[in-house]
Amino acid sequence: MTSSLPPLRAARDDDSEPLAALVAASFAEYPGCHFDWSEFPELRRPASHFAARNGRLWVVDAPNGGIAGSLGVIPVPEQNAVELFKVYVAPAWRGAGLAQALFAEALAFAEAGGFGEMMLWSDTRFVRGHRFYEKLGFVRWPGERYLGDISFTWEYHFRKPLAGPPA
């Protein structure tokens, strides 16, 4: 991480509101993509949610308040993988290396756990994010899933092999 970036830190449960604001602002960039608290109960106590699943959630505080970025990871032992969640970076911080710094934390977590793969699901509308994932070595798998939420979300599945044991 470059010195010009704000420091990463472990999320706390009191990050609920600013984290939700980051997610809502990210959704607002896409037509038909809506944020509703009822569809994100994990955001009420984000640190506890990830800890209860043996995962981690990192955030970066924006210098002027709020959260500039987030990324969470939860192990999926039956697939010898970790799944990424809450991958968001505020527009002002995109292209600055913040997402790569957050991803490096998740990668270190996965490698320390000996996992063989990383995976994530991403809204089909989040094309900019898909380019970022592919740049990191993720490959989009065939098929999509429908969430049945207020945004009528369809998601793509991405996977990235790691240097650990085969999945």
C-alpha cells in the first residue's frame, strides 16, 4: 500500500452506518440498483457478522469522514476457498490503489489459511468491478444467479486459483 492511502483497519460494529452509506452510494451509480437495509442485515453489526463466520472485514476511513473502501472475506472450507464480500471503493479513491491494498489483505488471509481458491459473486451491472477482478486474475464462471431482491439482481460468479492445494 502506498503511503498516500489512508490506513486499512479491521471493521467495527459501529461502522454500520458509514459502511451502508458506501454500499448505497455504489448502488446509486447503476440504474435500477437500490439499497434497502432489510436486504443487508449483516451491515447492522458488520464486524460481528464476519467474525461469527471466521472471516474478516477491512475498511479504510475516508480522511473527511465516512468509509473510503471495504472488503470482507469468509472461508468456505468445503470448497477449500474463501469468498469475498463487500468489495466497494468510493469514486474519489478508485484508481488510487485502495482496492488493491484491500485485496492484498484478503489474499494474505486466504494464503495463511492454506486455501486453494478465492471466489465472489458480483452484480451483472458492476462492469467496472468485473474488469478489476479480471485484472487480479479472477475468471468469470459460466452461469448467473438471481437474488430476487428489490433491484432484480443477477450476479456473475468469479473464481481465482491460489498457490495452495487444489480445490
